[in-house]
Amino acid sequence: MLIKTEKGRLELRPGHRSLGQRERALLLVADGQQSESKMAGLFQGDGRRLIDLLLAQGYLVRQASGAGLSPAPESPPQPQTPASHGEQFAGTRSLASARMFLFDLSERLFAPRDKALANRYRDALREARDPEAMLAVGRDLIADVEALAGSERADGISERLAKLLPAGLLENSI
């Protein structure tokens, strides 16, 4: 099992962006609950290379799980604080919740500024008939949020979307 180091936790805080989107996605998933082999299979198998890079750079450590091994040092968990972009979600993970979040986000962020862009995302989300297509629209939307509102806002939205998506979907398509 892989867990974030203090350096990894700092990377995920707003304003601390030195890694790419895929590396940050792996950091989000590295919670000591997902197996390393599952994480290595992410990104069409490129997860192994990214994990090795994050281990070498000190963002991740392996959590010992066997007897006689001491666990990797980790600071106490930080209390969860509400994201700066909205209230905390208390519902269940589902594709429908994630889709509605993206629809709402498009309407709130783009419709007042760029109606054509909002319409494009509305149509794209309606046409996305499978989870992979919806996630592709979500990635594009987050990239436009980053261009419009900055990386801190985009990171917060990415984290919120990850919390809404079914766990199995995240494991197969990050």
C-alpha cells in the first residue's frame, strides 16, 4: 500500500502545484487503502512509471503491512476542511452525481461569461453515453476552469469530482 508523505500532502494543498495532473491524481488515490498493483495499472499501465517517480521524489512511501515491519513514518492526519469552491458533499458516489456536478459547474462558471462554452459543455455532457466519455468532458472542463480561474480552483474541482465518482471508475480511468 502506498501513502503520501508530508511532501505529497503539501503538493495537494492549494497553491502548491509542481506536479502534473496524472501525478497529482495518483497522490489523491494514495490513501493506504488502494493496492499498489491497482494503482500501477492506472493510465493504461503508465501508473507504474509514475509511482516509481513519486516514490523516488519523496511524494509517496510504501506502507508496511506485514508483521515485523515498521510502518513508514507519517504525520497525523490533517482535519478535513471544506473546499474553497463549495460546500462538502454528503451524498453517495455515483456517475449521476458527478455528471450533475459538471453540469452545475458549467452553468455557474461559464454561462455568465461565455454562453457558447457553457452550451458546448452542456451538449457534450448530454452526449457522453459512457463513463469514459463523461470523464473526458470533465477533464476538458477542468482544463478550461484552470485557464479561467487558475490551478488552485481547478485542483479543488478535480478533488471534488474524484469524491463524487464511483471508486471503481476512478481505479479504471484516472
